[in-house]
Amino acid sequence: MSEENISRLEMDGKEIILIGTAHVSKNSAEQVKAVIEAEQPDSVCVELDEQRYKSITEGSKWRDTDIFKVIKNKQATLLLMNLAISSFQKRMASQFGINPGQEMIQGIDSAKEIDANLVLADRNIQVTFSRIWRGIGLKGKAMLLTQVIAGIFTKESISEEELEKMKSQDMIDSMLQEFTESFPKLKKPLIDERDQYLAQKIKQAPGDKVVAVLGAAHVPGIKEQIKKDHDLKQLAKLPPKSKAPKLIGWAIPILIIGLIVYTLMTNAEAGVAQIMSWVLWNGSLSALGTLIAFGHPLAVLTAFIAAPITSLEPFLAAGWFAGFVQAYFKRPSVRDFETLSEDVHSFKGFWNNKVTRVLLVVIFSNIGSSIGTFVGGADVIRMFFEHL
């Protein structure tokens, strides 16, 4: 058996065998099967978290998704990211006949065949995405959403050169490669922290012999990090929210309300004009965002009414209300969830599917409301100085 891509380590009397696989190589799955059968380890670690494990073993199970819960838990963007990964994987499957993650499926199957402990060694993907999302700022978020949506609809073929590069990359890093080049600091949550998490989980796996099935990109980092101890709870924590957005979130409403109240007391006509400007800019742009998403007329109306109010309350968002109304009047059916992974491949399907329509209503309504807050706020300030 070839020892290529295999690293053998000794840690406190425990033998650890790392298999550096290519997520897009047919040969990797065969190597995983051969190594596990030959080594007969006590534990097999795979580079998956609970969510991705269920997705692989049970299918995406979109039909079980509660769209109202997605909106309430502020997971619309996360669901969109998961759809982008699914779209990326299907593109490769259709172009190269490769099913990304086949080596992980083989690791799971082989562990069951030899009755070894199966260890899901990767960090929760939601934690990783949250740490990315909170580390890129407003401009980065806009760029990421643009890239994700563009990635869903792109018809471009993946070149052989890109495919070869992917063979040494992590699957998530492959999808976000162009984005991480613009934001080099994202290497920490995307690769470095996961190296630490994976290393600790592998080290703690039960038994005297452990085989770990990993993306080749993680092997060098894990070989270094496994020599150290890492706090899994700390690595799995959602990052603390920056205080700046909260301060800005409260400062803007206080400033706007204060200026309008002062103007009303000194010049009632000008104060009413400020209120009208705030309502029209916020409401119109949020409603426009909902219209762009082809939202239900009542969802458009809801966005218009909610945006001027929610923009003055940091804990609320116009998109939630518009999304709830959209989901109520255009409730996704079981069929919408079942065809979701196929529909996201075409612009028409993406906009016609009731699930993605709700996600778009939430996101675009919020974007419109955010723009309206700055434009409307600037107009309120302008009128305040004009009537001093």
C-alpha cells in the first residue's frame, strides 16, 4: 500500500495516522478504505461536524426546515451559504463526475465495517461562518453575499488547473478562495482555528490507534497543533459581537429622534418634513428591496411600514417582518424544499422557489432599510441645520 499522503505520529503511546485526502479526487476514497482496512484502528476521525454528517448520511432533508424558525433565528444568510456550497458541489459533480466528500463517506462506512469509534472532528460550520461573518465588516459582508449569490448562478466551468489546486485545499476554502485573497485575516477562522480544533479532537479520540481522514490542506497545521493542548469550548464559542455596531445602532436612533423632537419644538412644519423624509426614505428603499426579491404585495407594504420603525430599534429588522409575511402568504411547500437543491442552479428557479424567495425578501428588505437609514438620517440632519 502506498504511503503517499499518509503521516504517522506517536503521541503519548497512541499511534495517529493522518490521511491527507483530496476532496475532489476519486483515488482518495479508495486510499481511505485501504488504510482503514489494513490498520484496523480503534477510532476513525473524519473532517465533518454534526450538521455536515447528517447532510451526508441523511441527505439535505430540506423538507424538515422550518422557514419561520430560520427567520426568527437570523439564519437566512447561513442557509444561503449552505445553498451556495451545495451548488458548488453539484457543479463539480456534473462537470467531472466527482462527488465532493466521497472520501468522508468512505471513512464513515469503513469505520462501521470494522466497528471502530466514529469521531466527528471538525468544528460546527455555523461557528466557522459566524466567526468569518463578524470579522469582515460591512464592505466585506456585501462582497461575500455578492460572491455567494454569483457563485450559485455562475455557468463557468472549473478548469483543470483550478481542479488540481482544489485537490490540496479545504472544501470550504476552495469555495471562498477568491474572497479569502481579499481578506487574508480570514485564514485564522477558516483554517488555523479549525486545525487546532481538529488536532485536539484527534488527540482525544478513544483507543491506542486512530486514523484521521482530512483535507490535505489541514495536515501540515494539524501536525504542528497536535503537539499543543487546545480548549475546544473556547474554539467552539461564537465570537463576541463588536460593541461598535451596537453603539452605532443606538446612537443613530437617539440622534434622529433628538433632532426631530428639537425641530418639532422650534419649527413644527420643518419637524413634520423631517418625519416624512425619514419614513419615505426608509420605507421606500426597504419596500424596493422586497420588490426586487419579487415579494408578495403585503410583504412589500410590511417592509414599507416596518422599516422606519425598526431602523430606530437596534434589536428589530424590517426583513424579519417582511419575511414572515412572505412566508405566511406564500408558504413554501414540501415540494419547494425537495427541489431546492436543483432550483438554486438557475436564476429563474432561484427566484421562483418559495424558500429562496423568502430568504431574498429578508435579505433585500434589510439591505434597503439599512441604506434608507443612512440616506434618511442624512436628510434629517440636513433639514435640522437648514432650519436652525
